[in-house]
Amino acid sequence: MIVVKMTKTFQTISPIDGSVYCERSYAVASEIEQTLSRSQSVQKNWKQTTVEERARICFKVVEYFEENADFMAEEITWQMGRPIIYTPFEIKNGFKERALHMIAIAEKELQDQEVEGQAGFKRFIRKEPLGTILILSPWNYPYLTAVNAVIPAIMAGNTVILKHAEQTPICAERFAAAFEYADAPEGVFQYLHLAHEQIPGIIADQRIAGVSFTGSVGGGEAIQRAVGKRFITAGLELGGKDPAYVAADADIKNAAENLVDGAYFNSGQSCCGVERIYVHELAYDAFLEQFKRITSGYVIGNPLEKGTTLGPMVRKSATGKALTHLDDALKKGGAALLPESTFSKQEAPYMNPQAIIEARHDMLIMQEESFAPVVGIMKVKSDEEAIQLMNDSQYGLTASVWTSDVDRALNIGDQIETGTWFMNRCDYLDPALAWNGVKNSGKGCTLSTLGYHYLTRPKSFHLKLA
């Protein structure tokens, strides 16, 4: 393994007030070696455990998260800034829903697959765990993004090493505490605090059998390079510029309410947040009126206060990027739907929501991922124009249509280049459906029955009987 010289510690700076929330040490070479060795060793026994036993442990993990949701939620708020009125639901709702679903379907999905009978032979396909899975999780939904891979990987008989973002390192430690609470065998779940430059060496190690990464396109490209000539699974959930189309027959109030939330919840820092909105000209003026009215109800401020509905962005550089997108749009003829005074240009990472109307596709706000409480809104004349514009993107994670016509939704959905297609909802992840992206939004799949395909490999048994 390559030894990298670097600083020994890192700090998590809270976006709430710029204070140091926690400080951690990067893993040294000996810790990494012990972690890899332990993970490989225990996996040989773990794969022999029954799915029922794995489920018992994973149910206890969910129990730990439920029982500690409130104080863990406050930790999330301090680390990444989401308002405290929302953070508990990441654990109590989303985390629980996804974990329980993947536990529930595991036995059926992991059982041997019998093939058509043949006299004198026994034949079947067994789904074997890959080995040790390295999971690299981001800060924006620190438990939701991690649970997508952690629980199904362990249910499939793999061992897991979790590396969490430096903005949310405590979340990795809480996972470890949950597996300890569940009496999981030592080494089934482990975490490492790692610098970016340490990761390629770990991925290159033959004891890593698969990688699950959620993050930027640049990060995904780095993972691909690190995998190099190794023939291992590398699931990548990357960037998004998710579009929505409000058709002429849409319920305008419902569309506006949901798209405001889809664009601005979590300060717009959502993997599948809405970043582009196309509105049919017949619905355009009414939609803007509703959108503006609803957006004006946000209360920006200290996320630890229960009245706050919009907290800070994660860091100052993120605010700077968003302001660059807004300035570019305004210079190219776009107009601010909200008065410019309602969004901040100060150094702190607090930023009120904004929407650019009269948007065009030569604007950064319609092409590059903003990952901020900003959105571009564009008038269109037809479904065909909306389809062309929605597909005019390097990304394809989710997309939505707002209409009262199911046939229209299905017809348009068939033509949209996306991983998930919604009708009359957005910014949601259903654990019963495959979670994946196309184009620069990544490759691979988590959750659903298909999620287990990426965490196992088929092994055929062909037995000639006496």
C-alpha cells in the first residue's frame, strides 16, 4: 500500500457560527492495515451466518438509531446546518424506511436461484457476497446516503468499511456504536477517518472487493482512476441537475408547493433536489405567483431555533458558487423572481432562496450543478420543447412532470434520460425502486431488489448426481 505524507488531523467547522465542532485524527498506516485485515478475516465467517441472524443484528442497529435520533439529529444540525425541526426525520423516517425495506426483502433476494430441473443433476445459482465493501458517504444527508449501502451490504454477507465526509465524521462513529449495540461480530462494520489522498491506496488493496461512492462527478472520476485495472464493482452516485416540467393541465398550487420544497429543502443541498423548472406558457404566470408566495414564507436563521426553516449552506465556498450562478444569469438577461435584497452576499454561508426567471440554457444556473437554494425557471410552448430541454444536460438522476394525465406522464417519461421519473412528486427516494443515475449522474444501483445484485456475485452449482 502507498504511504502518503499529510497532516495528522482535521477539523469540522460548523456552518452555524464558524466554530470548530469537532476534531479528529486521520487513520495512520497501521490502523488501515489492521482494519483491512480484520475485515477480510471476519468476512469469511460472516458470509456463513444466516440471513435471519444478519437481520437480527440490523434490526438492532435500526433500534439504536431510533432511540438516539434526537441527539444524533442535533449533531447533524451542528455539522452541516440543516434546521433542527427537520433533522430527526432523516433518522426516524428515511433511514428507518430504507433499512427496514432492505432487511425485509433480503431473504428472498439472497436465496439460491433454482433452474429448470434436469434428470440426474442438481443445478442452482448462489448469490455470494463480494467481500469487503468500502463505502464513501457525503455530508448532505449523512445517514440516508450511507444506509443505502451499509445495511444491504451487511445483509448480503459482506463486511463494511465506512469513510464519511470530513464535515460529518461523527456519523461514521454513530454507525459503529449502533453495530456495537447490536452485538455484531467485531470487524463486520468498521470506519476510518481518511484524507482524500489516502483513498486510492485503499481501493487498490486486493482486500477491497467493492466501492460505493456518493459525491461529485470529480470525486467519481477519482474513484474510477483509483480502481484502475482492478475488476471490482464501483457504484457511483454523482451530481445532478434535476428538471421538473409543469404541464398545462397541472394542479398549479400542488406543483408550486412541492417544487419550492424540492428546490430549497436542505438549502438546496440535495442529490435529487430540483434545479431546473420548465413551465408550459399556459400555466407560467399562475405558477410564478404561487411559487413566489410560498417561497416568501421561509424563515432563514440559526438552525438550532425551532422557528427556522432554512439554515446555512455547508460552507462559504458553496455560497460563492451559487452567487456566481445567479450573477451569470442576471448578466445574461435573467431576472430575479424575489427581490435581490432577500438573498445574502455576505461572507457567512447563510443564503435566502432565489429563482431566476426568463432563464436560458446558456446560463450556468441551467447547466451546472448549483447545489444551493437557487433554481432556474423557463417558459416552454409544448411538451416536446420541455422534453428537449430536460434532456439537454450532462446529468440524469431524477426528473418529474406535473400533470393530471397519467398517459402524458408515461409518454414523456419514456423519452426522458433519467434514473427515476416522477409524476406529481419529486425529491424522494423510494427504497422499493432502483436508485441509479445515467450520464454523469453515475453508474450502478442501490436499494430495491436490484441493489443486492451489485453487492453479490453469482456462483453456479452444477452437480451430477449418482
